[in-house]
Amino acid sequence: MRLIGLTGNIASGKSAVSDLLAARGATIIDADVLARQAVTKASPALTAIVARWGAGVIDKDGNLDRAALRHVVFDNQEDLDALNEIVHPDVLRRRNEEVAAARARGDKVVVCVIPLLFERHLADEFDAIVLVDAPRSDRLDRIVRERGIDEAEAMKMIASQMPSDLKRARADYVIENSGSFEDLEDEVNRVWDAIVGDGVSSLDTAAAP
């Protein structure tokens, strides 16, 4: 089994790339999905979040109010670090369980989507690291246009992450996402071929409906 780390800064296009990799036969384990599972109603992580930031970060139904929490943590790096320390252990446990299950099934390529892969010093856990990147201006536009977040807050979200140039220097493969969807498909195909080599045909066949 090849274990691949897929990362990229906010709004770089990680979800689109992971969808394209899944269509080619990869098993996808997404840290954002695992993080949402970790902070479900009455979970230990959500209890810890409320203990630190108060009841203002939960909605009337007792679920995490992501927008309210985002307003708090992206204004202060210490708060953002504290949130990651609360959520990360459960995310790591869930990811390890899913990787073990994929290995037991005999999955050929497993892609772990981890936005903070380099920040959390996880690079050595993977056979290869794929970075999805796009110009800062493109990412800012996507956050504002597609997520409905105002520009000032979007800029704080971008500024909170490690600069792309540092990540590019450490990645094994870089997928450029600044053009059309067809351009992105070409980029994914290039990296997929490099990752799986002669296994492409069999994996594509396995992924077909």
C-alpha cells in the first residue's frame, strides 16, 4: 500500500484534487471530515472547546457554531494553536484507524488529506507528499466568493498558515490549480502516473462503476 499525504493551504483545491484521485481508485481519508466527527455534540473535544471559549461557540441545539469559533481563533494564533491541540489527538486516532482498515482491505493507494501536514510535522509518516497550490489572490477570491466570508477574515485565515513557498520546497509533487478544471485534471493525471506507475490501469478499472 502506498500512503500519500495530500496538503495545501486554504482554498487551494484539495477537495477537488481528492475527488479526482478517488475517481482514479485512491482511498481518501480527509482530516476535515474527521475533525467534524471529533467535535460532534457532547463529544470530549467539543466540551473542551466550550470550556475554553464559552457557550458562545455553540448553537441553540448544542452543536459547534463554526462561524463563531472561526471569528475567535483566527484573531489569535495562541487560540488557533489551542484549538488544534484539542482536536488533533482525536483526528489522529481516527486517521490511524482508517489507515489500518485500508491496509487490512488491501487498498493500493491511500491518500490522507491533511491541511496542516507540515505544520503538524507529519511528513515522515507518508511515502510521498502532494501539495495543491494556487496563487494567493486566487485563494482569497475563492474564500470570499465560494464561502461567503468577508475579505478581512479571509486574509486572516490565509495569514495563519505556513507560506506556500515553504511547503513547495518540501513536497514531492506539486499540483498547480490556477487554471481550468481540465488543466487540473491534467495535473492530477501527471502526479497519479508518477505515484502509481504501472498500477494505473488496474486501479482505474477498480474505480469504474
